Amino acid sequence: MRHRCDVAVIGGGIVGLATAHALVDAGCSVIVLEGEDRVAFHQSGRNSGVIHSGLYYRPGSLKAETCRAGREAMYQFCEEREIPHRRTGKLVVATDERELTALDELERRGRTNGLLGLRRLSRDDIQEIEPNVSGIAGLWVAETGIVDFSAVTEALVQAVRQGGGHVETGARVRRVAVVNRTVRIRTARLEVEAAVMINCGGLQSDRLARRYGLDPGIRIVPFRGEYFRLRSQRRDLIRTLIYPVPDPALPFLGVHLTKGIDGHVEAGPSAVLAFKREGYHRTSLSVMDLSETLTYRGFWRMARRHWRAGIGEFHRSMSRKLFLDAVRRLVPSLELCDLTVRRVGVRAQAVGPDGRLLDDFHIVEDDRSVHVLNAPSPAATASLIIGRTVAGRALAKL
């Protein structure tokens, strides 16, 4: 079956669908090609559901610039479509004096990024908000919230289709070529001709760029994140969202506790190297995926730089007791039996040839394509604004 359109978006995650939504709003004919049998199968449907405030991001970065507007756009989108969500606020906790300098920097960033209701907390203040949390100082971040991003993604599918766009699942891309300034994309059952292609392929985004004929300049290295759910009898230990002070050298936020939209509480994630890009079990292995990681010099440069943190994450992943130790730094009264169901996600982390873990959105393009090659947190929060940004770049090529 043939399909002709202005723009083909590869990837039915939240960023790809938000981009398609912005394009149909602009009057473009659009098709979204998702390789899995449903949208939001990977990162968009396996995150902790937090609507981020913009606290962490370097002022002037694309993440900082999109997060605040994206957060408010997300709240409005959910309100208009009656998607359950709550503006809960969150607590960032320093558990020892060595973290106070980093906490100061977080407060500075938050104020520079325009957060409202940001408040420095003493030990007593922390106890008033979360009586079961242990900390010597903290930050209250009022604009943080929670939502089910899978529900948001399904609403985006409806919006794209209502705007005249097409969303095709089970449409894994097999071939891409540019012929006479037209992008030709082939799946098992579709041949698509588009004036512009947008790559929002997440875990496969660097491969899609190379298949198109563009050097992405990075490689996706997959990291598996594991979450544990607290047993229902212990939900009341946590009132809101509890985060540690993150390591400023790493683009990960550390093990935190999140109270979901349905009331359950999750602790996590860990961050360990995955041996398969779309592997959600410890035993998942792809020889091709692992070979691509291990033959990439950027990976080894990253490993030399962060091997201590990597070993710590690996041990925590293999030992529920060590995982509990990380959680108990925040909530000391938790016990091993409180950690029940394990949930797993895989993060598509872009790594540069110098071993640098990219911490901002990374987008490359040519005259017929736009490639979103790194979309870390707060990508889901800021997706509606990122989608408009990416759509704008595509519209300029039509």
C-alpha cells in the first residue's frame, strides 16, 4: 500500500506524536510510523509519570527553555482532555552535608529558570511535609506534578487522527532513501513518500539516522532502569514525590520515590547497562546491540570516567538489599518486604565519541529530515513544546 504525505514521523512515542499533533494543527498531511503494535511501548509508557518543574536544567539549555512552557502546556492539555493528573509538588532532600553545595546549585538553577513557589527547607520543614523522610535540608518544588504519560500519548493519537493525520502501528521501518528530493520509507506493508522525514525513533534513532544516510555523531547506549512498587499497606508512608540530590556529573536523578496518579508508590530507578536496546529482562541479550556498544570508543571513554558509579548501579540492580539501602537514605523506616513488584524501562542515552553522556536534547537535520537523537527527561513533560519546535524545523523545509 502506498501513502503520500508532507511529513512522515518515525516513532509513536510521546515526542513523535506531539510533533505530528503540531504538524496537523499547521495543516500538514502527516503519517506516524510506529514499529511496535501499540504507541508508547518503550520510554513514553515506562517512566515514572512525573511532570517536571525545570529545577535541574542548566539555564539556557534547550531542556530549561522547553520545560517550563512544556509543563504548563501539559497541564492544560490534560485539563482540556480530562486526563487524570495532579500538581503535587515534590521534595528534594539532602541527607548529608556533602550534598549542600549541590543543593545550593539546584536552588540557583530553579530560581534562574523561573520556578514559582520554590522554597528552601530546614530539617523541621521536611518533617512537616513528609514525617517519614530523613534529611538535613531540602527544596520544596511546588510546580511538579504527576500524570500517566501513556494516557497522554493515546490522547495525542486521537488528536492527530481527528486532524486528518494517520498513525500506523506495527510499521517498523525497513528501508529509507531520498529520491528526487522525496523521502521514501518502506515498512512490511507500507510504502510512504514524504517531502520531509522526522526521526523520533528513541532507542533506534541513531540507526535510523544512519539508514537515512546522515551521520548522527553519537551512539545510543541503552540503560536499564528498575523500579520497585511499595506494598499497598505502606503507601501512606509517602505523601508526595521524594528525590535525592542528584550527582551533577551524571544525567540521572538517582533512586527516588514517586506517588503515582492511582496512589501506588514506586522506588527507583537504577541505571545499568542493558545488553539489548529493547530488552526489559536481565537476561535480554542482542549480540548486535551489545557489539555496537562494546565496539564504540565513546562507550569505553564513558566507562573510564564513570566506572565507580557504574559498578555501584550494577550491585544495586543485583541486590534488593542494596537497592533498599539507597531508598532508606530518604525513608529509613522502609523494610525489604516493602519492595514488591519490579518494573523495568530502558533509557536511550546518547553518548558522544568523547565519552560524554549528552544531557540536553540533541537534534540534527538536513534539507529533507529532522532527527531527534537525544530526548532525556523532561522530554515527556516538555513534549508538546518540543513537538512544536521539531515541527517548525520540518515546516521550514516544505
